[in-house]
Amino acid sequence: MGVLNVTPDSFSDGGRHATVEEALAFGLQLRDQGADLVDVGGESTRPGASRVPVDVELSRVVPVIAGLAAAGVQCSVDTTRASVALAAVEAGAVLVNDVSGGLADPTMLGVVASLGVPYVAMHWRGSSADMQTRAVYDDVVAEVCAELAARVQACSAAGIASVIVDPGIGFAKTAEHNWALLAALPRLRELGPLLLGSSRKAFLGALLDSREPAGRDNATTALTALAAAEGAWGVRVHDVSGSADAVRVVERLRG
């Protein structure tokens, strides 16, 4: 899953794809580099980010998804709003990626069920503005698994047929929490198909002596190889080519 943020304030690539034309060109580039899905987001979910009005989010993502879909690119939409999910799927998106797991918008699960598309439910404890204050766990792996299992159950009860789980690396998590979850990928996989979104995140920067986001791609690729070896459903990354190569290596070793 290649990251395409059509936002001015995302932590790694904010403002780089400010026009529809720039975003379309980058989406095609991600596809050509090996992305199976291009994940289009119109609202930053970095720690401390403020929400944008729904009309702004719609204006950012719908034209890009429509253009990419017309060019044959498989797209997902990265949103916590049911209205944006609906418009994105009508424009051609084939999957809804919701970092709140349906908690931010009580109508999300019903809308996704009616659309009949797969759904990514991420572990979430609150909005970007204050989520890091909620990074308090006695046993992070057990608690994330339990909270994610509850979201999977809610999705199933709403009628969503295909649910992918995401442990929410970096969302209401400290660096140590992130590493503990990465060490527990086999346990997380028991919850369902697993998406890992660790690309360029701050805990990698801390490991790499405060390296800036663009310098964290090699570490991200290493995590992609580990995730692939553990049988993850997918990874959400900024640098698609390196991760696509890592997946090919793992697949070849598995025969």
C-alpha cells in the first residue's frame, strides 16, 4: 500500500502533492514501483494534527481517486468519516482504511457494510490532537489485541465481510510500545489479515540517531521484510520500491 497524502501537514510528505495533477502523477509512480494499492488521504493523522472540514477532505481526495481509478490504479481511501468513505468508493476506491476503526464516526461501519468493500480497522484511542496522552498500558500487546478484537467483532456485527486489522504503530503508543507490538506480529495475525503501518515513523528516527523521515526508508524496508516473513496481509509505506523488493525476496525464499 503506497502512501499518497494530499495534505499540507502530513509528517513526511505534507504539501508535496498539492495539486490534483501532482497527486495523480505520484499515484501512477507508486503503482509503477509496485504498489498494489495507493492509499489516498486528505487529512493528516500525525500526532497533534487538527481536523479539517469535511468539504476540504472531500475536495482533496475525490478528484485524485477518480483520476487514478480511471487510469486503472487500485486505490484505498484513508479517512475516519463515513461521508468521505462513501464518496471515495463511488469515485472508484476499492477499500476503506480507517485509523479509528469506526470509533470516530458511528455511521462508518454501516456505510462500509452497505458498500461491500474491505475495511481496515486500526487500533485507536483518540484523536491526533491528544492521542499520545492515552499511551498508557499495563500490557500493550494484550490490550491492543483485546481492543482490536472488539473492533473486529463490531465490524462483523455491522455486516462487513472483509476486515483487515492494523495495530496502530505510533498512534497512542510510545517507541517501546511500538517495538513490543512489532515483536508480537504472530499474535496480532491471529486477529485477522494484518496491515502494518510503520513507515518513516518517529520511533525509527529515534533508533537511527534522530534521522529525518526521508532517511528512515531502509529501516522501514527491514520491517517490511519481517512483516512479510510473518505473513502480514500488507504494509503501508512511503517508499514502495524498497518494500516491493523485500516482499519479492521473502516470497522467493518461501518458494
